[in-house]
Amino acid sequence: MGPRTKLVLYRTLQALPALVGVVIVSFILTRMLPGDPAAYFAGPAATETSIAEIRAAMGLDHPLPVQFLHYVQDLVGGDLGNSLSTGQPVVEELTRRLPASLELTLTALLLSCAIALPMGVAAAVHQGSWIDHVCRGLVTAGVSLPTFFTGIVLVYVFYYLLGWAPSPLGRLDFIYLSPPEVTGFYIIDALLIGDVETAMGAVRQLILPASTLALFTLAPLARMARAAMLQALSSDYIRTARAAGLGEGQVVFGYAFQNAMLPVITTLGMVFSFMLGANVLVEKVFSWPGIGSYAVEALVVSDYAAVQGFVLAMAILFVLLNLVIDILYTLVDPRTREG
Amino acid sequence: MRRRDFLKGATVLGAGALPFIRSLPASAATDGVVVVAMGQTINSLDIHRSGTNRPSYQVAVNVYDRLVSFGTKTMPDGSLSYDYSVIEPEVAESWEFAADGSAITFKLRPEGKFQDGSPITAEDVKWSFDRAVSVGGFPTVQMKAGSLEKPEQFEVVDEFTFKINLLRPSKLTLPDLAVPVPMIINAKVAKEHITSDDPWATEYLHKTPAGSGAFKVVRWDPGQQLVYERNDGWTSGPVPAVKRVIVREVPSQATRRALFERGDIQVSFDIPNKDAKELSGTDGLTIASTPVENAIYCLNPNLSFEPFKDKKVRQAIAWSVPYEDIFQTAAYGRGVPMWGGPSATPSDIAWPQPFPYSTDLDKAKALLEEAGYKDGFEVPLSIALDQSDWMEPTALLVQENLAKIGIKATIEKIPGANWRTASLVEKRLPLHLETFGGWLNYPCYYFFWAYLEGHLFNSSNYRNEEIETLTGETLYLPVDHPDYAPKIKRMIEIAWDEVPRIALFQPALNVGTRDMSGYEYWFHRQLDARGFKT
């Protein structure tokens, strides 16, 4: 077993206590939420008896340790319970909504990387030039415009005024049927069955929300790329490389860029995980059936199963993400390479 | 359903009527197709299931039938509304009361068919009613309002004759059969999915309707859309004019408005008062604002708390409220004013009708002084966060005027999930806003829920012996009974004098339509697509 494989295994094992902790904490925290879900779900005209009936049906009449035991039992069987507010099994709901969020977030991230990284690098290489100023302007706009505002402005201009964008009705306009589910990513699934038209429909729906999110995530990425690049360019090994007469391209992209990528990848990981949960407002504006709005709505009505399922899914996702980032590190960072 | 199968089936039905044909532009969802946008989400296809939310009631309306239904009337502004005074046949073709008033016998249509083609029999009706009174929760409570309480009341006489044995003669029984809850389920289908844990097939019917209604559900993507398709073999009424109705869930108000103005949707359901006001009069857009029957938005002082035990303090608050400002700011003038009534004694039994209060700060101050609160007092004024669209401006305006008579109110915002528990179940909010509206349109029904001690919507903890007695006496009494009107007038008079609920205004339901007609207002305030025409 190579040291790198060992490292990956070790990191995976490290994640297990974290997951157990998440299960316990999410259970306790949801129970500590104020409000009585039984009263809420009993409906507007409920009486004492009907609330009690609902409470029993939800299993909330048992003491907390017993409830926890039931929860863990179900969890081991892969059952996250039923969400009362949406009426669907939480697992089903998460597998439907998570790909929607991932598709949006990944597209936005690709878009913002495609803009932020070259711009950050160029700004660092040509410090103080016009491109540096453009970068600074865009970064400032990105952090200072709240996403829901950008979203509404984009809808107003490109859908309402110009009519270029399709109606902001979620992942697909109602003239299309969703492709048979393989990955849950509509673009990929549609292409898998060779349906280019539906794939294009999905792309069109994605453009505005992804741009909205991209504008928001552009800022930390571009700034980090610029700062890391500046630091790398002023370091000793670059001076040595230049003194040794290496070409500028080799210096900037071969040495400086590779070293500057470490903090950028860290930021990328943070931005990604943050975006998944935090793009609720974008989801609302574009009727996007994502995981963020699901979690917020579940939280508002104290829908225990849904909140716990969401927290757990996010925790697993974070663990995986950290793993991926660690692996990326070992690939990028020369110090972790095998000798 | 796989896409290919779907399209294959679709070609048989005729291309012109289909929305999913790709060549059709998004905006041209015409030719028998109506696209509806709404802000809320449908969480179940079964109204009897616990946890089913209000927007889901529309499935019970469009996909299921009841024994009877209400008629339709045209409102003064030309829009359509259901007519409470007319009960029409639906699954039942006729009915008659037993001579002694102890039972109602319904004759079902012999040609009545469920969507799967099987006949609608008295057995199905009995099973459905047994289910509604047995599952508990909201359906059971609603059935009880019509004195429909236990399975023994429901009797199968023969295949097409169904009898309800009445616990007591009540004017509420027949109308209660026309609300969404007592829908008729295809018992043969449902019974195949019964398990020992689930004797009423709630898991199956939750996702798969088995009704006889005007529309079938062809697609349900929870959190996104519900697609209805016309039931061409509907036997309980005229087959709908539109082939397909697509209900899309669009949470953002701004997006809904953009879609509606652009013409990509034909119906925008439950639009905010502000948008309704701004869009009214726009060419091509029709905004129907129907006052919600038997509903009042109120400011409630809670009698469990000291200053509000005194009638004079409650009256002082009622005289201090800036009614007109609230109506214009919070309701954008949509709805009906509920203040400035001409006399302290009602002249008729219309409900709701304007309370005899208006804004008069001097009167308010004088009353406070009489009550011994010359220097005022402090009180939290509670509002629900999820209704902040009208509650927040209302609370701010109330707060401002209360300050003028020396009462220092601090606004307390309560999250939606806790609001119900705090205001209605525990009834622990000293001063708060409340929105009760009764489905069955009788004043006594409103009083039953909102003025009797311990009843859910009496969030003021109010108790008055005379109202307790009178409500009990009038609740089942026919409206044309000679004692009814005098008793109701007395109840209204007491409610006005003692003001445990200070009426602000009667809210309105705003629905925008374009390029189609046939929208009809219903007391359940959900989409009824059966009359839609393009």
C-alpha cells in the first residue's frame, strides 16, 4: 500500500466519528427547535385529540432516547424517514433535489473558475494594469451584490425586457419532459439518450441562475488567485528560476501557477460547500427545485426527518469534498509526492 | 412514464391539444392548455392524509367528486363565484330528507363512473366517508362540523342508494358534504392497497389518486409541478373545455409576476395585494379580487392578560386603530372595510359586517382613563413571520397609534412553525393579529370557532355565557327559523360591545387570468380548473 493510498484511507476513517457526531447533534438540535410539529401538521381546524393522534402517528409521543433509537434503526436500514411537509420519503427527495443543486452549483463554479482564474493570474502578472482594475471592479461588484438581487435583475433584463432567456421555471420548461434519470444531471442524462434538444433546453434554463451564482463566487476565487499568484511570483524559487534563464511562460505557469493553486483549491472547496446550502435565494427566484430551499422550508415547519436528512447528506458531502480536496492536494503539492 | 411512451400515447390524442410537443413555444400553451403558477407547493394527492397542506386541497376538488356541490353565481364585478345558497347534484342525482329529519337518502347516478371505468356505488361512498371520519386530524374535524362523526351513520341501502343517519338535524350537514373533504374514492382500487399498518390505503392514495373527477393527474413532480389531464368520461358534470392544466410551483413573487405579464402563464394564483392593485386595468389581464367569505383579519387582545380583562381597554384599542391606513397599506385596498358601522346594534345577520368602531383617539384616551390606565401600559404585539406581508405594516400602524394613547407596544415576530402553537393552541399571546375564516358560510359557524371558550380560533381566551348558549342554539338551526335572526343579532351585538376580536378588514383572494376564462372563486381558496375555457 503506497503512502498516498494510506493517506486516503486514513482520511476516510477520520470522517466516521464526524458523521456519528453529526447524527447525534442534528437529532438533538432539531428537537430543540421551538414549535410543535404535531400541532402544525394537524392543520388549521385541529382539536386536542387530532393533534394527539398526529403526534402518535409521528412517533413524537415517545421519550427522546426512544425516538433516537428508532431514528438510528431506520438510518442503518437506509431510511431517513418521511418528510411531512412535502409528503415524500426524505431519501427520494434528496436524490431528486441534490443533483439539481449540484448541477447548478458545479456549472456556476466552472463558469466562475473559467473567468476568475485567468483573470486573477493576469491581474497578478500585470499588477496595476487595466486588467488588474477590471478584476478589482468585478470582485467588488461580486461581493457587494446579493444573489437574489442579481437574479431578479437578470430575470428582469434578459427574460422580461429582452425575452432572450427562457421563462425562469426551474430546470426545464414545461414543453420538455425530464430525461430518464441516470445521473440526475439533466444535461448529461439527456445527452446519454442522444436528446440534444432537451439538453440544450436544460442548458438554457441554467444560464441565468448559474451566471447569478458565478458572479457571487467569482470574487473570492479571483482574489485568492491574484493574491496567491503575487506571493508565488515574489518568492525565492521564482527568482532563481528567472536567474537560471527559464522562459517567462515556464516560470509563470510551470512554477508560480502550480504553487499558487493550493490556496485556490482550498477556497474552491469552501465556496462550493457554502454555495450548495446557501443558494436558497437563487433557487427561489428561478423556481429551482434544489436542496437549499428544501432545507429552509423544512426548518421553518420543524420537519424533523427532512432537516436531519439534509444535515446528514451535507455532512457526507463535506466529508467527500474534503477527501477530494486532500487528494487534489497530493496531486498538486510537490511535498506530498512519493519519493 | 418514459418519455417515448408518453409521446406515443400523445399522438393518438391529437397533436393540437398537447403541451409537450416540442415545437410548441412556451408562451403558446393555448388550444385547451392552461398553465397556472402558484407560490406554494402541493405535498399530497390525498386530502385525508395527516400533514396534507392547503394547496393540495385542489387535487380533491379537481380529481375527485363529492355527493353534492355548490352552484355558481356571477359577482358584481363580473367574476364568478361558487354560490353557497345552491346545492347541486354531483355524484348523487337526487336526495331527500326523511320525514322525521333523522336521515338523508342519496340516489347515485347509475351511469356514474370512476376514472378507471368502474361504476360509482354506494359501497364506495360509504368506504370514503368511513375513512374521512376515522383517519383523524383535519378530515375528521371537518366531517364533525357537519355532524358526520362515526361510520355507523353511513348506510348502503342498495348499489346506488346511500343513506346518512343523522345524529341531529343540522343545516350544516348538506353543505359540509360539498366541501373538499368528503370526496368519493374508488374503494375497489384503494382496498387492494390496504395493509395491516395502513387500513385506509393512505400511502397509496397519497401518490395515486383514485377518483371520478373532471381531471386525472398525469404527472406530479413534488416541489415543481402537477399536470392535470381532462377526464373525457366525466359523469358528474360537463366535461371540461380544456384538455390539460399545468400547475407550476414558482416560489418567487417577482418571477410569478414576470411570467404572468410576459404571458407565459395564463393564471397567477393568489397574487399579493400590491401586484393585484398595480396590474388591475392592464390590457389583457383580468384580476379577480373576491372577498373571502366568512373571514376577517383581526387584532385580538387576550383576556388572560390583565389590562385586556377590562372591556373598556379593549374598546379603547378598537377606537385607536388607524383602520383606513391599514386597509390601504397592508391590503392595498383589496377586500372589504370592517370598521365604521353605523350602529352598535346590527340591522341584519350579514357576516362579516363593519364593526361600530373607527379611528377616534380622544374616545380611546377617555376609555383608557375610565379603566384606570391613564398612563397607559406596555404590551408585546405579536405577528407571524410567514404572514409578514400584511401583518408587519398593520402592526407598525397599530403600534404608532397605540403610542398616541400611551400604550407602548413592542412588535414580536414569531416564526411560522411556532405561530399556530403560540396563538391558537396555547393562546399565550397578549395582543396579536389573527385571520380565521370559516368554510361553511354561517355567522354561527364563525362564532363557534372564534368566540367559544377553548375553541381553536378563540385566541383571545374569550368567554361570554350568553354567546356560549346562543351559539349552541343557533349552530344547527335552519337560517329561516324565526328564532335564528334575533339570536344571531344578539350575538353580533355582544361581540361588538365586548370586542375580544377587533375587526380590521375582510381579506380578498386575488387571482390573475389572461387568454382564458372560467376562473371561479371557491371558499376553499384553491384552484378549481373544471370551468376553465381558452
